[in-house]
Amino acid sequence: MVILKRAILRLLKEFRPEYVSGEDICKKFNVTRTAVWKHIQALREDGYEIEARPRAGYSLVSVPDRLYAEEILDGLNSKFFGHEVYYYDSVSSTNDVAKELALQGARDGSLVVAEEQTGGKGRLGREWYSPKYKDIKFSLLLYPPVNPSEASQVTMVTAVAMALAVRKKTGVPAGIKWPNDLLVEGRKICGILTEMSAELDKINYLVVGAGLNVNQELADFPEEVRDIATSLKVEKGVELARVSLLQAILEEYEQWYMLWLEQGFSVILAKWKELSVSLHCPVRIHTLNKSWEGWAEDVDADGALLLRLPDGGLQRLIAGDVSLRV
Ligand code: BTN
């Protein structure tokens, strides 16, 4: 029974590093010693290190770096982001799960996390691959009360919040490359994919998915992206705790999301521009059927890139891949 397992874990955390006797656990939850032992074993299988001593009982020694719901919720300081967590060891795509949850009426701010995706999706129909237990892959389900034409703004809110959370929590100077990649020293550290279900004048739901490279080594990246990707571990030289990083992201993200709903897009756009590493510089842009070169002059109120062409004209682009020309 998952509820009892969680309750025992909470008790062990509360008393950590002290021991809690088997008898006390039995009495508290009105269960047998065998039941307690079974749940302790199950927690150990989940990666919790629990010491057992005759007469003293059980003591929690360490917590695994897994994105378990109970770990994310433990100390999460948000109003509704991540209050409902759906955790998967392996799943096709967290975005797809979040979309199914939306159809079942899951609540605003529901969070889907997975240690592994077998069908991870990137922008422009690409695949998104990342190794198990090393990064943070999540999707957030949102029901913003805005017009569908404003949906792309949420992706920009996400990029701003992710960049700031990474900076604050790790000191790694993540910047934003249009439209919504996070880069560190020119190498990609995070990608965002937003999917929407909408009617003409109403958003049914938004699913914002993000993949942040945390503890990968360079060798963990597929060969084709090894030269253009990085992770926080590569940048800092140390392994990072993923749970507290995800909590920081959710807290930062909620603040910027609420600010956007309350005060509108201009404050977000200003911050987005401040964090941008692909504005006011020469760029090459690949769209589905054409490549452009020019000067990245500005981003407009819809998040479209305004590219100054060599002939002096201004081209407005709503999607594409930017290469920074050096
Ligand atoms: C990109 O840069 O192309 C966007 C990548 C987005 C990847 C994340 S990982 C979690 C979520 N689930 C998916 O299938 N994709 C997004």
C-alpha cells in the first residue's frame, strides 16, 4: 500500500538521523511488524538507504536522487505548480501523458516527470533523447485564461523562469536563444516544447514540456549533438541534486507565470530580452523551407523574431532554428 509506505518514509524523515523503533511504527499505523518490514524493503528498493538496528529500529541514512512525487512535494514552496505530481520511471513522452491527463480533467499546474522517455519529442518534429536518471524532464499542465494567439508567450515565460532558476540555483550563466533554447557558452542545456489544445477563442489546455541537461557527461549525448550540447555537471564539474533544482524551477516558474497573468507580457518580454543571447547579433536562421541570414534586431510582442536582412528589409519569423554566426 503506497500510502503506508509514504507515511513510514515521512516518519523516518521526521526523526532523521534518529532511529524509530519497529514497535512504534506498528503502533502508530496499527500494522504488523511484517508489514512494516515489507515497506522498509520497498523503500530500500526505491533507493532509500535505511539502517536497521536490533532494539533501536530504523533510521533513514540517505535519499536517492529520484524525482519521486514525495521528494518533489517535500519542501516545495509553490501555490499550485507541482501540487499534483505524476511520476514515471519510464514513459513515452511526458507531454503526451500530460495531454491525456488534461482530457481527464487534471488540475491546473499538474506536473508530469519521467526518468526516461521512450518517445521524447523535440521542436519541429524532432526526437528528444536523454539518458535515464541524469536530467530533468517534465511537463506542466496549464489552463491559462488567455486567447490562443497568446499561447506562445507562455513558452517565453518558461524560458525566462528556467534561465533564472538555473542561474540562481547553480550560478551557471544560462541565456536564451530564440525562440526558447537555453544555452551556456553557445551550447544547448535546455529545450522547451509547448503543445496546445484550443478552440478559436479559448485555450482548452497548454502542456509545456522541458528537458534540462543536469548530470550528463559529454559522452552521454548522442554523437551528433556532442559538440553543441552541455549539462550543468559539465559546466560546474560536480553532480547536482535534481529534486531541489526542479523545486527551484517550479517556484520561479510560478512567480513569472502569475506575473504574466496579472501584468501582461511586456514585463516578461523585457526580461526575456535581457536574458537573450541571440539578439543584436548576426544570425543564420533555418526555417522549414528556407534559410535566412541577417541581424537579429528585435522580438515583437508575439515573440516573433525581427530579422534585418542584408538588403535592409525586415523579415518577421515565427519559427525556426537559429545559428549564431561568429
Ligand atoms: C527542443 O529543444 O526541441 C524541445 C525539447 C523538449 C523536450 C522535453 S523533455 C519533456 C517533454 N516531453 C517531451 O516529449 N518533450 C519535452
